Amino acid sequence: MLFYCEAKHEDLAIFDVHDLKDLEKLWNLKLDEEWDKNDPRSLIVLKGLKRVKYRGPREGFWYDLPDYFWNEFMFQSEESFRGRDWPDGPSLIIRLYGFYKGESEWDFIQYKVDLGDKR
């Protein structure tokens, strides 16, 4: 699954997906909520990331993250995380929150790809 790092700060990263079908696959594996195919939101906020020093995700790069990368994440949809009655309404771009519960440190450099190679 291809993900683009939009932003990062310490143990938090925001990723976008190359193809919503990949996000749908992840959603169906990790959540009991129904996928809304009419919802265009595609960002994932990951919290609690552990990474090898100087080898974490970097803004502006694509990563081909393997399916097993997600094994130790707990996920919540944006609506269940913030609640549907949040004062300023639901996020217009964030669809999913992931919380890393594992102990492994990830070396994101090994998953970095040139998107031109994956088209």
C-alpha cells in the first residue's frame, strides 16, 4: 500500500493514500464500521510511532508500507475518535486515526519509493 507523508512531528505522522482502495482494504481489516464509498477523505493520522533514529517518515516522500506494518495499530474512524457532535463538525480531510501499540522501531527508509516506479 502506497502512502505519502504529508506531515510529521515526533511520534505523530499524517499520511495520505495513493489509492482509496488501499485505505478501504485497511479499514475493512481493522474496523467493524462500514466503509462509505462516497466519502473522499483520505488522510490517516498515526500516533505513537516508534522509529529508528533518523530513519522515520519524512514529509514529501512516498512509502510502500507492507500489510504487516499495521498489525500492532489500533484504529478508530474520525467520527468515533472525535465524535459526530464535535463543535466544529467532522474533519474534512482526516478519515482514520491509528495508534501504535507495538514495541518495534520502524525503519521507514527501507519502505521509501519513487512513485514513478509504482505507476
